[in-house]
Amino acid sequence: MRQLTHWICCIACLLTFCSFTLLAKEPACQRSSAQIKAVIDLARANAMEIKNEYGRPDLLQEVAKAYAQDGDFDDAIAVIRVDSKFMWQAADVLGRNMLRCGQSTAVKTAAHSFEGRTRSLMLQWLAERQAKHDDPGAGETLGLIKDADIRQDAQFNIILIKGRNESPAAAEDRIRKFLESVPSSTTSREDLLSQDMALLYAMRDEPEAAIASLTKIDGRERVYSLYAVLGAVAGEKDSKESEQLSKGALELVHPFLKDPDRAYDLSLVAFAQARAGRFDDAITLAQAIPDEQRRNEALVMIATCLIEAKDETRATTILQSLSSVPPGNQDLEVQRAMAWVRIAMAQANAGHGEAALASLDKIHDKRFDDAVNLQRAYALARTGKLTDAAALATQIPQRFPDDLRGRALRLVAAVNAHQNGAPAVIGWAKQLTSSEDRTSACLGIADGLLGEPNQEIPPYFQD
């Protein structure tokens, strides 16, 4: 279990929100807006009317997240308490936002009113925040975390937090003792220690020490560790440390370039380099991957990062370099369709709706119709064709648990509200037929009022 949770946490640093975000610059505290609260209240009322006993909790969790993002913490807590054992995702958002607003005591109080994993995650955020600010109460909070895996992750993250301001020898001693206190795994403790120290050195802006630590790790674990370490500097795209780590990565993985069993690992590292803004290094590594599928996957995800960085010309060049799909090869056809969906998502996020529509036109596999229509609706909204976008979104069938229809309605509403304000969209949202649709649309309005609409692009890699 130690090995599994260890690698999951490392990979999460790149693709979602890992606890290492406590070490980075945080967004400002969001103060509740009466206008946004009114829209979320409407979403909540509609969600309570949903008859589907499985779909209703999912949308209520989204309502709780929206309240938390708006800074309306009391309402978020009230919604989570309805079924707190299963609302840990909402509690995760709530805990982070409450702490940004300096409400540590309220986080602890709220956590004790929740159950299961939800309570433990809230306490994890609190313990790590306390450790970051040298609050002696961190140890007590840590002891209140009942979920063993979450408590271990919190212990490890606190060691890293403290390790930024103490000698490497002291930090290494802490990590070694921690590793001795948890169950052993198939990965040696020495390899885990070297990986953890590499992460710490990266966070301390000591890339040479991080690379030296990575060289001590054996085989596949070294490549995964490199992926995690690059993730730790992904937010520092213009830093010298990021550049040194990326250059060092090319040397570290060189012995594995001819090993087909390492192709997946190498594609992860290339993606991590792109996330850190090191596109030349990422492309060099991706093009050297021996497995065609993994090479194409890495190049596609690098292209999405380039589009995000407003370098669509270079992204187009990369896409043109992808290997052709032989007629009748269904597996490759599916992979290429997935690629174009992700490219269209990146283009629409960047505000290039017409380019996104052109990318979606390249997909002819009927199995992707619903996913393509979701992205097409979003792209149409980005081009200002809001009526067409809304009409297309309502054509997507309602299928639980995917809810592509709800995601489409939410995105269209978000773009419309962000561009034109809430009054222009609320009337349309209220006229939608089902409670599910009205809830999704109202959540989208809140999204648009809170900031620029955006889709998180899922990783293309499949192991």
C-alpha cells in the first residue's frame, strides 16, 4: 500500500492537485458574491428535485464545490453533510478554499461534522497548513486523521514541508524513519528514499542535487520518480532550475530509450517536460520513444501544452508528424480520435473555437459522437454561436454516469455567462426540461462568473 499511495501521490502532482500545492503560491481568498450565490442556490434547488438516486448526489457534490469556490462555506458544509461519507471531492475543494481565507478553526470544526474519507482529507489539509506555518498543533491534527493512507500521505508531505527549511541530512533522517514506520513494498526503501530526496531537492530549487539523487534509483522506478520530480517544478516554467532538471532528464532516461517496456514511462516524462514548459526537451524525448503508440501519445499531449502556451503553429507541426493510420485499423482509429478530441479541448480552452471545430471534423468514428458533440458545443460557444451551441448540447442523450450532456450544458452556460453576464443565461437555464439539465446549466453560470471557462484535459496515456 505504501508503494501504491506513494506513486499515486507523485503522479497527482502533475495532473490534479497534490498536497505539494501547499508549497506553491496559492490563489487569493474568494469572497462570496451575492449574484453567484443566487445562481448556485438555484442549482441546489433543482438538484434536490432530481429523482435519480445516483445522479442526484453527484450533482449535489458539484453544488458543494461551487459554493466552496465562491467562498460560501456555510452552504458548502450544509450540502456536504447530507451525505458526507461520499463527498470527499467537495470537501477537498472546501478545505483548500477555507484555509486560503484563514479559517483554520472552522476547517477543524467542519471536519468533525463529516464522516469517513471526507473528514480525513479536511484534516490533512489543515495539518499540512499548520506545518507550513510552524503551528505546533499540526501533530495533534495529524493524530485525528483516521484513514491510514491519508494520514501517511499527510505525514510524508509534512516532512517535505519542513525539509525545505532544514538541512538535507535532517530531512533525509526524517524520511528514512518514516519509510521504516510504514509497510514495506516491492520497491526498495533505498529507492523510495532517493526518490523522496529528489522531490525535496527540486522543491528547494537544487536541481543538481535532485538529479544526483535520481541516479541512485534503479530501473523503472527512476523514470517514474523523474516524472514526479518534474511535476514539482511544473509551475516554474521560466526558472533555471526547471531547465536544468529537464536537461538532466534527457541524460537520466538515455539508458532506457531502446527498452520497449519503458516506452510508457518515457511518454510520461516527455509530457512532464512539456508541462514544465521545456518543449524542445519534451519533443526530443518523445521522438526517441521506440513504441509508436506511446510516441504519438506523448506528442499529442505536448501539442496540447503548446496550444495552452499560445504556440499553435508549433503544435500543428507536431500533429502533422504523427504516424498515419492504416485504413481499417480500428485500434489506431480510436487512438487518433482521442487525440483530436484532446487537441480540440486545448484549442477551445485557448479561445480558438474555429480551430477546435476543424479538429473535431477529422473524427468520423460514430462511437465518439457524444464526446464530439460535447466538444463541438463548447467550441461553438467559444466562437460566439451560443444558440447553436445550446441546441447541440441538448441533443446529447442523458446517460448516467458519463453525463456528457450535463457537461456540455455546463460549458455552454459558462461561456455565455462569462461573456454576457448571468441575466442573459438564467432565463434559458430555467426553461430547460429536466432538473438535471437546469442544475448543470446553473452550475455553468456560476463557473462563468467565477472565471474564464476551461476544461481539464485528461491524460492521453493508457497503461
